[in-house]
Amino acid sequence: MIGGDAAVAENAWRSSCAAYQQWDEAYNPKFAPYDTSGCLPESAKARMKLPPEQRPWCPNGNYHIPVTSITPVGGGATLYPGWNGVKVGIIQHALGLGSRWENLDALTVRAVKALQRRAGLPANGVVDRRTWDAANTGFSFDIDTWQAPIAVSPRASRQQRVEQMVNFALSRQGLPYTWGGAGDGGLGYDCSGLMLQAIYSAGVDPQPINVLHHAEPTYRTSQQLYKDPYLQHVPLSQRQRGDLLFWTSGGVIVHVAMDLGNGTFVEANLPGVRVRNFTTRNPGPILGQVVRPIAEDRPY
């Protein structure tokens, strides 16, 4: 048994430990160690001890959840007639076709066939790895597999993820518009390629949408983003910073941009990535629903 001064010291020590534990639990919430996102039920208590702007983002509904890596895509795409994107633009420049729409059109196919004949390759107009290497483009054949790295922590808050999307898009200002383009290395973007990479950077992976599908002849990433059932839709009148805006023509989605608030948005449109406002943007109906890639947060 402890008595006298030793007992006083022991009680004081226990009291200080209890006080520290209370402080630690209040200001340093304990998440389940295996809960990388902070969204498991075991971590609910810890989440609620944080102010809303610091809570790990946990979507309030059946929406895309935060991820720690973006699903990798296979090797670079072989380019067939009608293909779009940065690789088409690169091969066009390598063949001396100058600046033109980044589409493997009839003129580009003829130039590819001429290159293939000179290189002793089958002259089929299809750009595979051997044809790509023969063109001496200076770029990897896999350049079209680039995906923006996730730039937030696994337990980043909703607001941190929204700002990361916005910052990614704004950081690409001045890059050229590239039909079917999804960056990077100064190679340019089209409207939905910019949005997709911004979403990746915030730790959201809207599979099966990916950068290789993005360049396919009939694939429209803007339309796929709008149709994705795991992306939240909100009325246009309730739009917030980071929401995706959609323009239509003849009832078909033809353009997407990211709302910045205060009547402005960032978009990839000819001639390149830039910030615009609703009073100067070319006319065209905007859909009455926006997409919120970082869905509303769970209230608990």
C-alpha cells in the first residue's frame, strides 16, 4: 500500500493522466487505425469531435467515395481512324501537318501511311507502337495514360477536396485546347479532360470513366460524367464552387466547366484553359442540374 507523500504523488499523477486523456480525446480524435478514410462507423465519434471544415470527407449517400489511388489503365492506346487526343496531335506535328483538329482524319491517315511505307511497316494508317517509334515524336507511346496524382490526404475534408479540384483546373490556365485531350506536360485539354483530371487530383475515381475511353471516337466524357449515377446532382440554382456546369445543343451535352462562384467558371475551350463569366460565355442552354463531384458530407 502506498501512503504519505507517495500516495499524494500517486493521486496527483493519476489526476494529471486523466486530465491529459480528456484533453487528448477532445483535441486529438482517435480514428480506427485501419480506417484510412475516416468514414467507417468505428470512427464516427472521432469525426464529430472535429469542426466540419476539418472532418474527413464521407459522402452522404451512395456516391463515389474517397480513394487513395486512381485505377490504372493499360498501355497507351493504338490510334485508329477517328481517334482523338494528345497523341493524335503529337503524331500530326511529327508528320509536319501543323496545327489542326486533333483527330485521326483522312489527311492524317494518308500521312501515317506514307511514314509506314518509308519505315518498311504495314501501310494501314493505324498508329501502333512501331509506327509511333518510327515517327520520332519525342514522347512516350503511353503519354495518354497519364492520370493526375491525388494531391490530398486520405482524410482530407470536403472543402479541401473541392479546393484541390479548383486549384488543379486553375493551374492549367494558358494550356492549349486539345480535342480529346487530358493533359499533361503542356499538351492541353478539352473541356471534360480537364474536369476528369481535376476530379482525380481530389481523390475521386469515377470509374468506368477513364483517360483512355476519353480519347475514343464516339466517347463523350462530359455526357458520361452527367449520367454517372454515383455523382451527386444538384439544382443549378444551388450550385457551389467546384460543381460541374453542362451546356447543351439540340438537347445533347456538348460542354462542361467548373463553377468558381461569383458568376465565374474555369473551362477548356478554344483557344485554351481560362476563367470566364456567365456574361461573356457564348450563348447556349445550361442544364438545370449540376454535378457535385465531391458530394455533400455525411452529417455524422
